[in-house]
Amino acid sequence: MLRGLDISNMLIIDRLELAFQPGLNVLTGETGAGKSILLDSLGFVLGWRGRADLVRQGADQGEVTAWFDLPIGHAAHAVLEDAGLPASDELILRRINTSDGRKTAWVNDRRCSGEVLRNLSETLLELHGQHDDRGLLDPRGHRAILDEFASLDGAKVKTRKTWTAMGNARKALKAANEAMDAIRAEEEFLRHAVAELGKLSPQPGEDEELDTRRRMMQGAEKIRDDVIKALEALGQDGAEGRMGNALRWLDGVADKAEGHLEAPISSLGRAMVELDEAMDGIVSCVDTLSFNPSDLEDTEERLFAIRAIARKYDVAPDDLADLAKTLGAKLAALDAGDADLADLRAALTAAEAGYDDAATALTNARRKSASKLDKAVTAELAPLKMDRAVFETVIEPETAGPEGRDIVAFCVATNPGAPSGQLNKIASGGELSRFLLALKVCLTDGRAGLTMIFDEIDRGVGGATADAVGRRLAALAEGGQVLVVTHSPQVAALGAHHWRVEKSVSKGITTSRVVPLSPDDRVDEIARMVAGDTITEEARNAARALISKAV
């Protein structure tokens, strides 16, 4: 429940503080006195997107604070928890707008975004402006109204998901078909290339290895004789034999040399080990240099074949193996394509069936809820002096979309025997206001803790009809809170709390203020609404009669 509103330096408001009450709160005043500025300021602190030029001329910044009672279990607690903001039994919203357009907001003295304010506002109040009937005049909005009444968010989410899944399945099948068409166009090339590469089977690094081996074999004859000579010089008839003899001779006399031969003998032992390793390496080299003359021919033939096929496919020799894998995968996809396409077609069929089930369930839920809405609106129209009006929610097939396959239109017959037609073609301005009120009452039924604000909902009606609208608003405010901006004396007389919005000019500066009315002031204000600028005693008596009748 909205308990108070504090406004500073907003348009023509210098400073204003209002304390609202439960029940029906009425705001009246001359046209242009600033009633709409109050609603603009309230919308600003709630994060609504509206006019940008709100700061009063000459001020550095404008500020609005609103505070609400927040009972346990109120939906706003969940919004606060999701945003990581503190919660208590009172909610204080504050927002500042600087003259250069920067906006800053706080919730319970913690900084927050405009999105958080808007999320909170959806749980706190609902504003029905004087142009809300434009939504009624646009049949494109009727489906959303029905869905809101029926609480079909869950069913719509499911339908959107199945619609998305169906779209994804169609895209996947289309992409697969296009890919298959592209692969089929190069099938002959793929089969030839995969066979050719498979037969050669080139390996990464093989080109360098073959080239090294080829160069080594080409130079082998030139160096092999010298390598063998070196091996013979180091063998038994050479260094190895002589060093072995020297080591045996020294070992034979070492015990008589008083230790002087220990170091030389140790060095010779290490040298023998190194000599053996050198000879092993030379032997290995000799083995490598020993090859069949046909080996060079085979090596060159494979090396040239690898380089030729690399040039053919315009890749590096080391990339031939990857190319073979890639082309092989394409060919495998082609060979398995029919099976894959069949799977994708089956997936699309299942997705279409899922959407059909969800959309059909949504249609059935809408039809079921439409009859409930018709009954609820009809029940609300009776106390609004439209007991003979007929309201019908018509649902017809529409092109499938993410929110189903239905188009919804509100149709009415306002008088007995009159033809039924779409609301925007049949109802007058005053009738539209009452249809709007009836619909809004039905849509907000059961939403506890919600403050409802009506901005000139009674325009276009007067007399007994205006009295009926006022009484429905008063009934709606029982146990809750309704704020009404009105020019109707019948509606104003039914208010439990009454404020007058006044505009004044001092030293060339226009300001607006809101005055709580005492019982006598209230009589004069309603008399002004009845008679105009000149308040007569007859007008006062008429105002007293309206107030008395309201009680």
C-alpha cells in the first residue's frame, strides 16, 4: 500500500509531501493544475519510462521519494531478494534526476537500477491512465489481456520453447540438406581424392624424413670408405688392440710401482669405454650407409609422389594426412547422409508435434478462460449501468507463432437487439471507460497489496453512470487502496480521502501544490466541480447531497 509521496523540484512542484490512506483516495483540481505531474513523479520514482524534462526550471536536480507498507508474503519481497536488497515491513524508494538528465535510484537506502524499480512497481501498484482504452481499441492487445486474466504465463513459456525447438529443428534440417547438396556436387572429386590419398597414405613429417634419407644415400658412397677406414684404425688391429695391450702390461707391473700407475690405468679404462662407444656409433653409421641401390630409387619415388600430390591439392606435404581425414569425413557424411537426414526429419516431426500439443493446450486454456472472463466482465458491467451489454471474447485461428495460433478480439453489443461487433467499432467513449474499468477489476482480482491508480477513468460519463463508476471504485477500494484522479463530482463525493491540486503564480513563477480537504473545503470543491468557478449555495447543497448519498 502506498503510504506517502515526497516530491522536490519536479516541473512546477517546488516541494510536496502527501500521506495517502487505505480506501478510495480522490485527487481533484482544475485542468492543468498539476494532477498529471503527480502521476509523472510517481512513475519516475517507480522507474517507469516517461518524459525526460522533469526537473523544475532553475533547479540542479529533482527528487521523488515514495514509501509503501510491505506485509509479510508480499510479492515485492521476492524482487528485493533477487536483487540482493534489504527488506522490511516498509519499502522506501528514492530517485533523483539531475538537470543534465542523469538518474540515480535507491531502495531502502541501497543503490539500485531502474530495472529493479520497474520490477518492484509491478508488485506495488497499477496505473490506469486516461488513454488506457487505446489498448482496448487495438485488438492486437486483447490476447495479452486474456492471457493475463487466465495466468497463462507457464503455458506461453512452454509454447515459446516448443516454437523455438521447432525453428531450430527446421534450421538444422535445412542446413543439413544444403550441406548434403554441396557434398553431392563434389562427390566424384571426393571419392577420387580419398582413394588417391588413401593409397599413398602420406604421414606428417614423412617428407622431411625421406628427403634426409635421400640426401644421405646420395652421399653415402663418398664417405663410406673413410668411415670404414676409421673403424679399422680404431679396431683390434688399431687403437683398441694397442690400448688393450698397454693396459695389460701396466696391470702386470702396477703392484710394484708403489701406486704411481693407478691414475694412468684408470684413465686408460675410461678411454677404452669412450672408444667402445665411438666404435658403436661408427658401426651404426656404416650400417646406415650400407643400402641396396634400389632403396635410393624407392625413396626418391615416394618423395616425389608425396610432393606431387601436395602440389595437386595445394597443401603442404605435412598437411596431406589432415586433408585425407577431412575429405574422408565429408565422404563418410555423404555415405551416412541419408540416415542423418532421416534422423533430422524425425526430430523436426517430433518438434512440430510438441509445438502442436503446446499450442493446442494454450488454445484450449484460452477458450476456457474466455468464457470465465466474459462472465466476470458481465458481472462487473451491471453495477456500471451496463447490465444489458453483452461482452464476448472471440478466439479465431491465426498463423502460428511463438505464442500460439490464436487471435483474440473483444466483441460487445451495448444495447438489446443491437448487433455485436469489435469493441473498437461499437463502444462510445464513456462505454469504453466502463469496459476498461470492468476489465481492470477482473484482471486485478486476487492481487493482494496492490495499489490501483485511475487517471480520469470516469471521463465521458456523468449523472447516474458516473455515480455507478464511483461506487465500483469505492467497492474496489474496500480492504485495499485506490487513487483516483477525477473531474466527476459524483466520483469525488465517494472518496474516503480527498485532496485538491492547486496551481498558483508568484513573481512570475508557477507552482503546484496538493491540499488535503477538510469536510467544509470538500463541500466547496465538489460544488466547484458541479457549478464551475462561481460556487453558489445551490451548488453547495448539491455537493452535500452527493456526499450524503455516498455515505
